[in-house]
Amino acid sequence: MRICAYTVNYRSFIMTTHDLIRLLAGAVTLAGVALTRFVSPWWLLLPAFVGLNLIQSVFTGFCPPTLLLRKLGWVDAHDVIHWGGIRPGTSS
């Protein structure tokens, strides 16, 4: 597909668990800041929790979103996410 002056190859958009974690952390942090601005200062606890969770995952290797995706069967051996699950008969 061609968008503007760039050619987009959809097969090059492979999301790994590391990409998803950064995406989730950024989205939840921005949501927490917006909620702090418009609702209550107590929402600053949400970005603080995200930051602490990222720090602990570095040291322990435990990451709740990755664990959930693995239990759902959406992550292959190479940490590539297959939304909706890995199809039987496909090589991963």
C-alpha cells in the first residue's frame, strides 16, 4: 500500500511484547496525567504505579501484561504477538 510518498509493508509491522509494554506504559501514563488534570490529583498514583511496575519488571522479569498474553496463547517463542492467538499449522 502506498501512503503519500512512502510504501507501507504490513508484514514489517511485527509487534513484540517489548513494543506492547512500552505502548501500554505510555498510554496509561498519559491517561493518568490527563485524569490528574481534569478529575483529581490522586490519579498521579496511576503513572507512579506504571513507573514502579516497569522498574520491578527489569529486576524480576515479571510483567503482568506479558504473562496474560502468554496465558491466552497470543505470544510465540520469539516474543511476537499474534492477536487472537497463534493459528494451528502456522510456523512461528
